[in-house]
Amino acid sequence: MSIASPALRLRTNSDQLLSRLLTPLLPKPILSWRLVQQVPRGLGTATLSDSDVPYRNQLKKEAKRRRAVKHLSNEETEKKDARLEKWELTVGIEVHAQLNTERKLFSRARTSIDAEPNSHVAVFDLAYPGTQPNFQKATLIPALRAAIAFNCTIQRRSRFDRKHYFYPDQPAGYQITQYYEPYAKNGSIILYDHDGIDPEDGHSVTIAIKQIQMEQDTAKTIQQDSVTLLDFNRVSHPLIEIITLPQIHSPQTAAACVKKIQATLQAVNAVTTGMEMGGLRADVNVSVRLRDCPGELAASSSYSGITGLGQRTEIKNLSSFKAVEDAIIAERDRQIEVLESGGVIEGETRGWTLGNTATTRLRGKEGEVDYRYMPDPDLAPIIISEELITHISDTLPELPDTSLKELVDDFKLTLKDAKTLISIDDGKRLAYFDQVLAGLVKALRAEEYQGTLEQCLRDPSITKADKVEYARLVANWAIHEYGSVTASSESASVTAEKRPIVLVHVLQYLVKKKITGQSAKKLFLLALETPGRPVGELIKEENLELKDIPRAEYLRMAQGLIDANQETAEKVRKGHQGKLMWFVGQMMKDGKGSIEAQRAKEVLEELLAVGSS
């Protein structure tokens, strides 16, 4: 089975099936809805080095390297702050993620990310008197994909509650959420050393997820000098809140946890965007307690069955992985300093600004805030059928851990490149890789390429074994050359993502040795900047076609370079292979795109009397 195939299963005509399976007890009429299409994920390149090392060995190698780096970088810090040996940090995380849906949670208004302010607003979103919520069934689909991806138990019956508080961004005076009966409970997420956890956590650590609940988002607040503006496009945008248990004891592991939560949500197409675009935000609950403390002096706070915790503070609205790690470090150090000076930690909400070295107090909490939770009388319970849960489970796209292992073990990418492809561009780069790889295999089978890349991904005649030969080549171009070209040209950037077929044709000519690698890079940029022009025509017009240069010409060019650079040549003879590649580069530069790197390398090795590396 190809990497992309699980993601494509939801592209079947399953709308009617899911519409029938979703059976919330809602007032009539039940409005029609459309399933959001699945988008395959994106992936990173593999280099030739380490490419054939088994996945498990690569993980061990990276873990060892990370432990060494961690030891060197933190050795001085740990010596200066021996307090960390005395105090234990505990962190719980709450992640708020915007679901990938067409409609809002309780109205027919469209969801939007960067539309004109207040252009997608229903009267219910503004809390007009007499308006009532109308639960949009389609919003449940990405929520279920997320919960199943995190191994949660889906609750067959769930319901919505009102959380009362007054703030300008919440026009109704309450938020509709799931406090008493969330739709998913008792999940977990496993973090491995290659996810970036603290080396002290070992090879892996499992973090329990208490619950996942659906809720509505608030309006967006825009501050302009002394004026506060409100954009109600975001009101009632469907959210899920993922609540972990306080089982994390390292800032580094906390950041890795949020990062993997985001990657998993993107992999199953549950969310709109990641942290960098504002589609995901994290709150962290931080506390410290003495290690090996006698019972009478032990911390006495508890949460969801976990006892012996210190008084926690909550840091709200962290919008990057770095912010998560840095904010926890700052708050940990602040709490230790307060306690060691004889003070008391107050339960409060604190804020963090990137670049700061300390958290700031936002508001206090005297015990638990009384939000006067109550079941929402305008919304009936949601009843989720077992048939729907089974369908979502069976059609769930591959999760990041599965994709990573497959890319390394089956497609022989390095761990670094595989991780890059999975994480970059919200998963779109992996989708690009999948399409180009399938298209290239298909294109090399016939002189005239027929069909679409979508058809190639579904083509049963294209097997995983067919793709292995070209996977590293495609990955290298999908990561490095794609990034280089799109960064250098705005028009190319617009075209690249929409037309992966361009790279298919470029690599087709490269693999068939009709152009050199240097010419292929130039051709890729030209083809993206002039969409619609056939790649074959561009090769002829730009005189990029590889010419059959006689071996004698290669020998002449190589000998000329050696004669002109005797000192460098001597270094090559002594084993400096990097200098050999310098000669190869010079020959390719002098040949203006007509020199093949491999042939140049072989000739140089012959003249310099060095063996192939």
C-alpha cells in the first residue's frame, strides 16, 4: 500500500454514508452538509548518507547524538542552577485547535481565516435575541478523526454546556463547550526521542489525554492605538480542546508534545492550520514541588486523580513551540524563586510575550473560577453511532509515526529528511512528494504521459516497490530545490504547489539523462515562472538538452583544471574527497550545463589515481 492511499480513502463518495451515520438528536430540519476533502500530507528529503541504515538504528543514533549535544549545551546551566535537582516541574497542556470545516459550529455561516472582517457572520454568532444554535453535523467528522488518532474512547452520548463569563469577544455572555459530557475521553500520545523530548525522559514517554471536547471560538480582538476592534468572523468557529494530564516534567518535552499534537492533527486533516497561522494555541499549567519531600511537607494539590502536585498557574495563548518551552522555563524558575524565598504560589492566570524572560500576571483565581456551567437547553445530546466510529477509524489517514517509519524503512530516506517532509508546509509537502513520485513512475513508463497525478496515486499498477528507486531523488527535489525555487521567485511559489506535474516532467528528462542536474534546476524555475509552456519546448528554446560530449573532451577539461590547481589536486590524492567534488563543480560550471557530474567524477578519479568513494 502506498503512503498516500490511506489519505485517499475518504475521497470516496462517503458523504451519504456519513450523513446517515451521524445521528444527533437535533430539531428538524436536518440541514445538508458536505464532507471536507482529505488532503494528503507532506514529507522531507533523504540524503544518500545513512539512507540504508535501518530505522531503529537511525533512531538510536539520533538519540545518542541529542544526549551528547544536550549534555554539552546544558552542562554549565545545570551547574549554575542546582535547584533543579531539588525541585520537580510538572506540566499539563491544553491545546485549542480550529477544526477544518466549511461551516461554523452552530450556524450556517462559512468559516474563514483571512477574509474581510465581519464578512462571514450569522445572527446567532452576534447573539441576536431569539436566535438559537443549529449544530452543524459535518463539524463532528474532523473532531472524531482527531480523537481516534489520539486513541480516545468515543462517548456514544455527549452534550454541550454553557460556560458563563463576560468579555467583549463573547457576545452571548457565555461560551458553548462540553464540560460535563465531552465527546472523547481517556486518550494518549506517545512521544519518542526523535520527537525532541528531553533525553532524561529516555526513548519514549506516554502522556495521557484526559478528554477532548468540542467548543466554539470567540471573536478576534484587534487593538489599534486606544481603540479595540472586534472581528466576528471567528465567533463559533469549531474548536476542539485537547486536555492532557499533568505528566510532563520537562519544558523540552512539553514543546515536543504540542508539536506532535499539531503534526497528528494535520496528518488526519482535522485542523485548518498550525500554530504559525493562528489555527492552534496552547495553554500550559505549571507547578513545582520538592523532590523526595516528607509526607507532612509534600505538595497537596491534585488533578484528575494525580495527587501531590504543587499550586499551579496557567499561562494562556502560547502561539509557538518556542513560546511553550520558554514560558514554562520562565514560570518554573519564578515559582522556585518564590518558594525558596518563603513565599506562596497563587493560583492565577499569567501571560507570556516571546522574547521576554518572565511571565506576567493577568488575573487571579480565588479557588476555582465559578463559570456557572449548565447544560445548554437549546441543544439536544449528540448520539454517535458505532457504525460511524468504525467508518472513521477504518478510513483514518496514516499517522506521523507510521509515515516516518515507512519513509525510512521502505523508501530509504534519512530520518532527518523524513521528518522534514512530514512537518513542512502543514503536511502539504508530503502530499507534493507523493504526487510527484507516483507521477514520475507513470511518466517513465511511456513517452507520452497520460492522466492526472490523482489518478496515478490511485493506480494499483504503481506499487511501493516501483517508487523506491526514485524516492530519494524526488524527496531531495521536494525539499531542497522546491524550497530554493519558491524562495527566489514569487510567481514560481504560486505555481509550484498547484502544479506538481511540472517537477514530474523535469525529473523525467533528468532520469532519462536528456538534461544535467544543473540544467534541471534552471528548467524547473523557468517552467514554474512560465506556466503552460511545455517542458520539452523550454529545453529546446533554452538550449538545455544534454549534448553527447566525447570522453576526450572530458579528459581535456579535467587535465586542464588539474594542471591549473596542483595544490588542490595533491590534497585529493591524499584523500580529501571534498576537493574532488570541487573539481567536479568546476567542470560543470565550465561546461555550462552540458557536463554530467558522474562522468566528470570518474574521469577525475582516473587522472588523479584515486579510488571511488
